[in-house]
Amino acid sequence: MPPHDPKALLELLHEAPLEAPSQTLVETPPLYYLPGLISESDASDLQDRLRQELDWQQPELTLYGRSHPIPRQQVWMGDHAYRYSGRDFAPCPWHPTVAALRDRLNDLLERFSAVDKSTPTSAFNSVLINRYRNGEDRMGWHCDNEAELGDCPTIASISLGATRPMRFRWKNRSSEAFNVWLESGSLLWMGPGCQEQFEHALLPRKIPGERINLTFRRLVA
């Protein structure tokens, strides 16, 4: 697929059916896993395109008075600026293939909200894209509960590349922590209440290969 001719991939993302049924990991709050949102070959093409065409950043964060580069690369894309870990990030313009993913996820959002009335119908308007270059790149324990996301946000997370486990733990420690292994082309859907009740992390692992992750969300004005 030519790197600057995304037409075929755009059509795939808009029209192709899911390759496998969704899996309910937790009913309340709703945590769903959908393998095969994107086929293996097209996920690989998309991963290559994003690696080559995005302006990857590695900002520094200050911890205990010392500045450190984050252990991954990232791009903030969307309609609004975002404040994360004490820093403001101006958005990059929408990449056409990422915009196509956003539109398909907004279609899924409508499908979920028709079945589960607790799912908001407001469309995703932003995405944080993280690039984990190898198994040492990581994301620490956190929840996506910034004020800009509003109350009980829904987060849609697409994985490309190496399969790695996302670790979840209940904030009240009422049950054991668990892993969700995120395959290339899959979607992890964190519905309303997940950010209030869970923390999650991508911990370092001796797993070779690059992983790119796109977490779509809606910022409120």
C-alpha cells in the first residue's frame, strides 16, 4: 500500500466487519475486548504508516525535582489541547487514517449506546498515540480521569504491533489484578466507570518488537 495513498485502508476501516465477536472482560464497569477490528496485514500497514509519518515526541516530566524523558514516544492529535501530567499538549492535525479510525469508533459508540444507555453518545474528538519501541518502554499505573474528559469517560484503545499485556487493578483492591493481552488490530473498550474503579498500566516486559497504541477519548469544552 503506497504510504501516501490511504484510500484502500480508509475503505477497510469504514466498511470491514469485525473478525471476531467481542469479549466481555468485566460487566460492571463495562470493559470489552474486540480482537480483529483491523486485519493483521492492514494493522501492520497502519503501524508502518504511523511510525513513518507522525511527528513523534518524547517530552520530559518532572518527578521529585528532576526531569526525565517519558519511557515512550507520543503524539497528541485532535480538536483540543490537553493537560496531562502537569503539562499542556497542543494537538497535531488529524492524520487521515487516524481520522478514519475515529469515525469507525464513533459508529461503534452509537452501537454500544443503543444497547447500554450508560454509554455516552458524544463522539470521540481526540486521541493520544503512544509508541513503545521495545519491551522496556512503558506506561505506569494511572487512570484517565482528567477534568477535560468529563464525568465517567469512555476510552477506546487500539493496539498495533507486538502483543503486550495491559495490567488492571481495582482501586479498592476488592479483587485480584488481571492482565488483558492486547493483540495487533484489537480494540479495548473501557466504558463509563472504568476510570473511576480501575487503574491500568503497561509494565516493562522482555517482549521484543514495537507496539503503537491509540487511545481515543472525548474532551469536553
